[in-house]
Amino acid sequence: MQPILASLATAAALAFAAACGRAPVEGARTPAAGNAARIVSLSPALTRTVCMLGGQGAVVGRTPWCEAPDAVIVGTLEDRNLEAIAALHPTLILRQSSTEDPALETVAATSGASVHTWHFDRVEDVRAGLAPLAKLLAAGGIPGAEAAARDLLERHQRAIAAPVRTTLPVLFLFSVDPPMAFGAGTYVDDLWRTMGGANAISKAGYPTLTAEDVIRLAPAAVVVIGRGALPSWIGSASPVQVQVDAPDLLEPSARMLVDGPASLHRVDESIASARSGG
């Protein structure tokens, strides 16, 4: 069954690519001359990182959640529009996934593009991905990308060097309905522990909790990342509740490397002030 589905997907991809050569989708840019990079990114985190490396002008295709307003929306990783991607004549297609995508590979081949896959989840994933991504951008005509990557890494090292004062366990939530936490081995956990903090959640990943679970944990502080009203039960979980609007802590991208520690230091200051009654 799988070979049959793969063959059908490949045939469809070839048909899409051929059709797009005759009738580009609305909003598609004209192919650039020379070796200029034309990037389709199927990951908001990768789009953000490309932009921070100086490649914003090269992004021609994106997801609905990517912050690249001049680029054409080509769908998502799970529901990408192969015809729209082919019509953009990309040179690079960037994605985050642990599975293969033969149909996308076929579209890339017909466009003369290459597909590059990363998995950004831990801090080290992002750090390790900067240099190879910057090298790809530099090869596509963005010469400042590699210097930008080095600068980002240096700024990151300086940012995490300053320790936090809060050493008691803190619970970090990115959702309150239901409560969902940054557990062990996540990028927020990486940053907080590197800066000297302790995570109230020892379970790996992004566990879903109940209000009763949170209350039983009795963390020194509950930190909610995001906007919106906080439910009343959070007051029963900890005497200290901190809410921070920090998009950099909701996306494992290059921005997280630099802005994430700064946001966590603001959290630390708020916890220290609340615990001292200030």
C-alpha cells in the first residue's frame, strides 16, 4: 500500500510542477536571476531564524503563522500546497519533521531546489542549526548570514551567563485551559536550568496537567507564558503567579536564543519581588 501511495504522490507532484510552470499562483514572485536564494519555509521557527540571519527578503513561501508578510502562503507542513510551492520556483525548501516527504522532494527536484530538514526543540538543536542554515543562505547570495549566526551565538552565551536568583522549583505553563507545561528536556527547561533555576516538572516533554496536578506540585511560583485571564485556581497552586507576554518563549528559534534569557530574567525579577513582598 505504501509504495502505491508514494507513486501516486509523486505523479501528482510532477503534474503540479508542470502545471505551475505554465500558470503561477496568484502572488508568486518572478524567479530571480543568478544564484539568489528563493526560500519556501514550512516552519515558523525556521522562518524566524532565516530572517534573523538576514534572509527575510529571500523568503517567497511560508505557512500562515510565519512572520514574513511579503511571502506567499503555501500551507503547512502537514497540508502543504505542492502546486503553490512549485510555482514559486524555490531554491531552498525548509521544514521541520522526522518523516520523509517524497512528493515534496519531487517538486523540489523539478524546481532545482533542495529540501533541508531540521528539528528545533532543545536549545542545542537551534544552536547547532544556525551555522549550516547560515551557510545555505550565504551560498544563496546572503553573505552576511554566517557572521550573523556567529553574532547570535555570542549574544546567546552572554545572555545565559547571568544566573537567576530563583532556585526553588518553578512551573512554566504555556496554556491554562487545560494546563500544559514545559517539562524536562524542553527549550525553556534548558534555558532556565542553565541559568541556575529549577523546573517543578520532572516529566519530559510538554505534559498536560489538571488543576489538581498543579496544586499538588506546590511550586514556588507559577509562570504563565502568554496573554489572557488567569483562572482562579492558580492562586491555590502557589502564592506567586507571574504572567509574561514573551513570544520568544513560545517558539524555539534564533529569537529564543537571545530574547528568551532576557524574558526569563524578567520572570525571575517578578518572582523575587513577589516573594519579598515588594
